Amino acid sequence: MEKLAHKFTYGYYILTALKKADNLKTRDKDYIAAGTVNWVSQISFSPKIFSVAVAQQSDLNETIDYSERFTLHVLSTEHQDYIKTFAEKSTIEEGKINGVPFNKKNGEAIIENTIGHVTCKVLKSENIGDHTIYFGEVIDEVLENDKEPICTAHIPIEYSKEKAEI
Amino acid sequence: MEKLAHKFTYGYYILTALKKADNLKTRDKDYIAAGTVNWVSQISFSPKIFSVAVAQQSDLNETIDYSERFTLHVLSTEHQDYIKTFAEKSTIEEGKINGVPFNKKNGEAIIENTIGHVTCKVLKSENIGDHTIYFGEVIDEVLENDKEPICTAHIPIEYSKEKAEI
């Protein structure tokens, strides 16, 4: 039987953050971090605010801290493969993150063919336990299509980190 | 087409909080608050910490603030009716909250026949936007059964408050 904590339901999201190159002669030097996240929740209607918890050993944190922004992409059931693709350290080449096409828009890395994305400006962040929680106010919200979102009811989270720690 | 914010996935939980009677001659005077919540997320593995966002106009806040604890019960697909039952202001009588049986255990109100519950000690709370977010460390975790949790993929949230505000 699963643990009770595994009975809590989450969506699957790809978080991206973009740190602009210090040398602006070429935008190719922008640093982009991307990763699969589950621990995401809206926490306010007005203003519209989301929270996301990011593991402190992740390489996402530094990039979010620097840019003070993050973008959450909502995955559809068609992109189950992205969960693993973005669980690895990101490799950026030729307009692709880990082989998945993206565009730069308003200083953010936007992954193509998700249900849509919200870009959030960080209001506050806190280290709590083994994660950093970011509170971000939505500054851009784009719904691309009406596909079905994927969630842990379809695909259980692989709690490998948790298992390793216990 | 739905808004993107409605494509984020959440579980359905019943939050309870119990404020002990000032006059301890009778425990019948304990004040119990209960409500349906969705904006719940684990945010740390070790220690195990959950966050929950509660509307600031809710009657849950005062009771959580006073007791510095809250309990989250995970609803199964069998208890879809509890979503509405606990969306109303709570009525406590004869060992029942809104007609649903509960027990008192370690100073908490435990609703029967859910998948299970976690009781959390509040580490911190913050008013952000129109909600209060509580971070609670798990001090008790009970898995009752292995039933399927209900989530917004089964039953979309009725965003009535949001609609009223916009």
C-alpha cells in the first residue's frame, strides 16, 4: 500500500527560468534552467499568485533567484514523455531544451506544444525544509489549447529522492 | 475554453482544526472548523511539510491560528459528496460535522471514512494576496485504505469566488 503522502494529487509542470547573459552582445549565452515540478499550487485569486517548491539542490534555484521570474508550463496527457525529459539536467542547443523546441518571449524560455504557461514575478522566496518555496504573481498567462492536463492520478510521481533520503 | 489557471490539478481535502474549550469542564464546547480545500501541496520531504492556502474570509483561519495545528483528510472518489458538504459553514452536533461522523484524537477532529489524514503543526503562516498560506510539519500521518483519491481531473473546482471577484 502506498504512503498517505502519495495520495495527494498534483499536476505535472515544466518550470523554466532564464538568466540573461552578462555580456549582451549575444543572446546565445543566456542561461536557461528547466525542470519537471509537481509541488505547484495557486494560492491567491486576486492578485493571481502561484507557489512552487523547488528542491534546494536543484539548479533551478539560482536561475530563478537571479531573474526573479519563472514560467510554469502545463503538460497534457500527450506529453507524458516530457516528465522524464525534464527530470534530467538541461541541455540547451539549437533552440531546443533537452531536444524539445522552445522560443524566447519577453525574456522567458517558452516551451512549445504544452497546454499553456504562466509567467510569474517572484514576490518572495523561502527555504523551508529541503525545498525553496517561491511565490510568484502572474504577469503573463497564455492558454494554447484545451487539451487534458496530466496529473498524478494518471502517472504517479516517482519519489526516488524521497526513497533515497529515507 | 477554460482559463489556464483551471488546467492546474489539485486533490480534494477536508481541512479540520479544533480549538479547545476555554472552560475545560466540558469538551463539548470545543470549537471545530472544517472546510473543503484544494490548494494543498507537499513542500518538503525531510522534514515532511505541507502548505495549504485558506481564504482570508474563511472561518478556518482563526481556529488554525489558535490551535497552531490543522488536519488534512484525503477524499476518495467515493466521497464526492463531501466536497459540497464541507463547502458550507460547519454545523457540529452529536459527533458529526455537517452530518459526517468524526472522532476526537489527540486534540484533533478526525473525519471517518476518508483515505487517511495528516495532522500538521504550523511552522509559519503568511497572508499573501487574498489567502493565508500555512506551512505545517506532519506530526501524525494515518493511511486508512488504498482507495483512489479524487482530484480536479474528476471534478473540476467550482471557481465561484473567483467569478464573483472578476
